[in-house]
Amino acid sequence: MPEAPALAAANKRIGNILKKADEVDAHVNPELLQEQAEQDLFAVLQRFVPEANTLFAAGDYTTALQTLAALRGPVDAFFDDVMVNAEALDLRLNRLGLLKTLHQAMNRVADLSRLAA
């Protein structure tokens, strides 16, 4: 897929951010999403991750990954427009939770960061 290299690179970046953070809870409070890019990412996660999970559970791994390819644009925008490590603790934890949710969804089939090598 044309999106694969960009998603693999984003996945690796997310993994590196999460490694540097303390224990991160994959919980997102929608009321704390301030930037448009984080709101958009959350919206596409809500739309596509359940579908990808259903496909994964059915053993359709290729289609599950293809479904997640729709996240490329919102992920790119998130990294361009959002400061993950915000000074305000609640914002930072919420943004890390958003990334943790994304990381879990992207790595259900395989460790995508290995594709970025």
C-alpha cells in the first residue's frame, strides 16, 4: 500500500514517544481535545478501529491493515499540529492516551515499526 511507509514511520515515532513516557493509559477524554488535528485523529480512530478490530478477529489481517491506512492523513496532521508533551499534565496524558490507542490498533497484526527500518 502506498500508505505503508508513512504509517510505519508514524508507528515508530509513536512507539518512541510512548517509551519515553511513564505508564500510559489508552484512555482519551474527548473534552480535553483542543487542537483540530487531535479531534480529527480521535474521530477517525472511533470510526475505523472498531472495523479493523472486527476484521482482525475474523482473521482478515490484510483488510484490517488497509482499513487503518485511512489514518495516515490524520496521523500526519496530528504530528504537524499538536505538541504531544504539553505543559498541562491533563492535556499531555490525554494526548499520550490517544497515541497509545493508535499504537495498539496499528500493532495488532504486526510490529509496524519494523517496516520503517
